[in-house]
Amino acid sequence: MTMEGVGRMSGLPARLAIALALPIAFVMSGLIHAQAPAPVAPRQTTAAGDRLPVRRVVLYKSGVGYFEHLGKVRGNQQVTIDFTSGQLDDVLKSLTTLDLDGGRVAGVSYNSDASLDRRLSALRLPLGEQTTRAQFLSALRGARLEVRTPTARFVGRLLSVERFERRSNGDVTTVDAVALVSDAGDIQTIPLDPGVSVRIAETDLNQEVSRYLTAVASVRDQDLRRLTIATTGTGERDLFVSYVSEVPVWKATYRLVLPSSTETRKPLLQGWAIVDNTVGEDWENVELSLVAGAPQSFIQQISRPYYMQRPVVPLPQRALMSPQTHQSALATSGAGALAGAVTDPRGGAMPGVTVQLARGGVRVADTLTDSPSGRYRLSGIAPGLYDITFALSGFRPVVRSGVSVSGGMETVLNATMEVGGVSETVSVTAASPTVPPPSAPAFRGGAGGRGQGFADANRIDQARAEQQADATAAQLGDLFAYNLKERVTIRKNQSALVPILATDVEADKVSLWNPTSGSRALRAVWLTNATGLTLDGGSFSVIEGQAFSGEGLMEPLKAGERRLLSYALDLGLIVDAKGENVPTRITKVRIANGLVIQETEERQARTYTVRNEDTEPRVLVLEHPARAGWSLANDLKATESTPAWHRFRVPIPAKTTATFTVQEVRPIQTQYQISSITDDQIALLVREQAITPAIEAALKEVLKRKAEIARLAAEMGTRQAEIDQIARDQDRVRENMRTLKGSSEERQLLQRYVKQLDDQENRLAVLRKELQDLTAQRQKAQDDLNRYIEGLGADQM
């Protein structure tokens, strides 16, 4: 993104010079090293083994930077770039090299960084990183050593390192000793007392010890990974290198200069970026771009050698000791095979089936299906057409004719056998499918970025196009960049404060209060981003009346977006808030789908009391919580709303107290089944004047019909209770009749029981008929009520 006028310090309004001289600038001067942009220098020429200078740097918010190097090479030349191990991992993932004038890059190399354990394991000496003298000498067992004492010299091969206790004047000390075997075969033990020296008498072993000590010492070396780029060609050429590397995140910081109450000029917003150079080399006259976005990036340690953990397979423990004989081949290497499965009509396996292979009426081979899988296999078959017969006693034979067997392939042929004696012949045409060979995949390169700002950009694009013909350019999307118009110089391990913005903005000075602020409001500005650019998030300082007024934090701000920025406590305003609940009222009752739908409205009011103790009027931005399900009542409109707050702009005159009330409503819906509504509920709706006379009449008609259904149900219950009582009496009478003995008195009693049962049966017939009629009447009344309720459809007020 090109930013006209960004980064130039000359020609700014006089108020900018005033702002820079204020105490805030004095405080920051001791904390930040600012590197002024340096004049453009001519392109450097790299000699053999020289560094390739950085020409362009793009820093991102995700902790990575894009770097471009451009320099001269001549003939077959090598150039180097130094990194740390962490940076080299990123470089190897993203490195691009282009020889722009007909040469080519022959290779890229770097010093390996295998772990110390891996490097020590490659030595012949079984030594670790932490080794004592005794352990070191033990690792030299078998080596030829020369041991000198103050009085003698011993030469021989090291047998062992021993430890023994020495007693002297009652004291016990532990002494190490070496046991040597001389050329004559004598074993000599020499204590390693002070003054005793040991020399290794083998040259190659001395070199191995040197390599061990070098590996151990490398742990203390500086983490330096040198990337060497080898180029080949003729004459002087330009070499372009680009990559992505880990860098510190750049930070944005702003200064907002507010005019006094007597001035008519607009507020000034000045932006700076803090940039850190930690890559290990100077950035001299580089094009610097700062991208306020975070493209996805990750760390992968690909510069360190990586070894797979392979399984260890033991060697065979036994060898074949006796001579072996081997079968002769039935066919050449071009023979084929025939295999398949034989099943019954239900899919069950059929073992024991004879499979015969014939060619020209001559049987070639046969086999039996396996038990219990029902599978078979014939191998070593010469290519050609064959007749296959499947036979089993009690089943109809199955014959497959014209089966093609191809050399070097296995033909699959399954069969299903049925009970019977009639043979079945099926002609089969088998052919191997022709599969075209897979075409080679076309690997396409990714889109390359354009190196902007130096004369070789077109040549770099052309070189990239020649190597990646299908590359396409992509937009940055939500990312936005600050491109400094002047080149900058930042030495290694230094930081710089570079200008990115200086322009007028729209800023309305207000006071801000929300329930989290306590009783005091905050001083704030309602800033409108009129720069036409996206402002990155960062800290800001407010300067008003040639004095520091406060500071705060700002989130990213899109062009044209307005944002509240608070920076100090407002000592002139006191705010108090009190809430109250307003009685709930029914707003609407309607009937739909067999339901009485009652809509009520819950109300709450919150009153804010604000006292302005200052001699100047205030504009208070009052933040009221935005709650889910609640909306503002009485046509109250907020100046703006966020997901968490409704904001109201309330003017407060000097030395006065003002009140501001916010009413909110929340709809509540209650549903009743029309068939279950009661008299009390209807009476409540009538008393609240929530239903129309038409709805009232309809609901009372429902109650009337429900009462009729209830009357019929009650009569049905009465009839059923009488039927149940008669049944119990009959059971008692029959039980009494079974106990009678046949005397004259008992016969009279029996006749009376019979008469009683007869009368009860007549009554039961009447009751059952009445119960049947009442059931039909109740069902008809219920059906009428259901149809009536279904007919109550349209909303009624």
C-alpha cells in the first residue's frame, strides 16, 4: 500500500513541532533510539565470500519478516548470509534465489547442527559429554601408552584402570592406577600420583581424542548458521535472494494533539513504529514495509538432521546344515493362475468340489476346493483359453468355457452349484482391462511477491515468470501495510522509531461513563479515522494545551470508523445510577391453533443522575448495558450501539445536575390450551381488559360446551358405578346359592335369589343401554367442541 505523505517530517504544521518539544517527547527520548532515514547509497558489490546486503524488509505482526537481498556476483562466486538456528529453519522453508543475468545458482549449503549425543556416537571412543579421568582412560583400553613418573618411564598397552586404597600414618586415600602390558608380556601397575603423566603413543587415536574434545567444545560456540550460496556464470551479474525469518513484532504508537478551545484547527494524529533489528546483520539503506496483519506461520526444525527410529531385526539363530532338494518348475515365469470360491445357492462354502482344467478336450490339471472355505487355486497355467468343470456328487456340474488365463496374472472365477443332474455350460470372455499409465503430476510454484522500490523489480518478476510460468498474484485481503517512502538504516541489535503517519483527524472531546467506572467518568475522544488508512492497534498519548493529558490503548481502526478512546479521569463529573421495575402489563391476547396466546411486556427503568462541577459544559457519553432480549422503550434511540453497550450523548451544562432515564422492555409470551382454560383465567383477562368481547364470548362458549361434556361424563360415571354394584351383589348371591343343602327353607331362599338375579339382569340391560347412549352423546359433544376450537383461528384484539 502506497502512503502519500507518510514518513516525511518536513513541511508539517507548526503544531507538530510544538508537540515534539513537549514533556512526553522528553520522557521517551531516553527510552527509544530513533534512526533517521539515510540517503540512498549506490548498490554494493559483493566480493568472493562477502555478505549479500539486505535491500528490502517487510515486517509482520505474526513475528516473521520477509527479507530481500540484492548484490553483485562475478564468475563462479560464493556469497554467505549468517543466521541463528531458529532463523535458518524459517529460511529453509521459504528461500528463493535468482541469478538475474544468465547465470544460475549451483547450490545452497549450510553448516549442520547435529546433536552432541549423535556426534559423539559417531566416534570410536565410548565417551559421553561428562567424562572423568578414569572413564577417559578406561575408554583407551588396548591403546599403546607411555607413562612417566618422576623416576621411571613405562611403555605398553593399557590393560585396565584400577582403584585401590592406600594407608599412610593411619589415613586412607583412594588412588587410581593403570595396568600396562609391556612388549615382553610383563604386567605393570603404575599409580596415577601427582607428577605422573600419560601420553597416547598412537597418532590416529590422538586424532580421535582431538575430534572428541572439539565436539565437546562446540557446545559453547555461538549459535551461528552460515548459509552459502554458490553461483556459476560469466561476468558481473545481479543475485537476488528472498526468504522469511523470525523477527520481533513491530509496535505502533500514536500522538494525538488536541487544539485548545479557542482554536479552530483539527486535531493532529502522528503515528510511529518501533522496529527491532535482531537478525544479526545491519539493515543499511533498506526499503522498510510494516504490515499490520498476521499471516499464518509456524516453526519446524528442518535445519537439524532428523533420524527415523528403525526396527532392529535379529539375524537367524540357526543355519541349514544338511543338503536340500528343490522341486522342478511346472511352467515358465510367464505362467498364470486360476483361483476362486465355490458356493451353494445360499452362499455357503462347498468343500470337496473337484475343479478340472481342460484345453482342447485334454485335461490339464485338477484340484479340490479347500475345507471349510470352499476355495481353490490352480497355478503354473500356460496362457490361453480353457474349459473349467466343477463337479460334486449329488449336484449339477458347472462348466465354464472359454476362460482366458493371462501370463503373470491370477484369473478369479467363482461358481455356484445346485442340486440335480443337468449340466450347465456358460461361455465366458475374459480380458484384462487396459489401464492407461498415470501421467506425471504437474507441480506448480506459488505466487511470488513483487520487489517494490528498487530498479530491478521488473527483472526479478521476469525471472520469476520464466521459472514459474503459472504463478498468479494474490491480494493481501484484510492485511494493510505502511511503506516508508525513504530508505532507513538500522544497525544490528539496535531498534528504531520510524514515522508512519502524520495527518489531521476528526476527534470530539467527550466524557465517558459506564457502570464499571464507579462514580467518576473518564475523559475521552470520539475519534473518527479520516486518514483513509487502517490504523494499527497500539498505545496513544494525548497532548492538549502544550501539556500531557493522558494515554491509553487503541485497537485497529478501519478507514472511516469511529471509536471512543479514553485517556484520563474526569474530576468534574459525578454519576449515580438507580434502577426500578415497572409493573408488567398484558399487551395482547390472541387465539390461534387451539391456543390462547397471551403476550405481556416486562419493563425496567434506570435513571442516571449526573452532576457537572466544572465551569465548562460537558458532553457525556453514557454507556447503558445492552442485554439480550431487551429493547429500548418509548422510541428512545441510542447514538450508537455495540454488542455490550447502548451509547447516549447527553449534554451537561456547567454547574448543573441533569437526569437521564433509560426504559427497556422485554416481551413475554404465555400459551394456554383453549380446552383447558378456566373461569378464573377468563375473568382475569376480562379484568385486565386484554381481550375483546368476541374473544370473551368464544371462550365462554368453550366453557359451556366443556360443562355439558362434564355433565355427560358424570352421568356415565353414575351408570357405571350402579353396574359395578350390581355385579358385586350377583357374585354374593351366587356364592350363597352354592352353600344351600336342599331343605324346604333353603328352596324358598333359592327361589328368592333367582328372582333377585333376574331383576338385576333386567336392570343391567337398561343401564348398559343408557351408558352406551351417554358415551355416544359425550363423544359427539367432544367432537363438536374440537371443531369449534379449530374454527377459532384468526387473531382477535
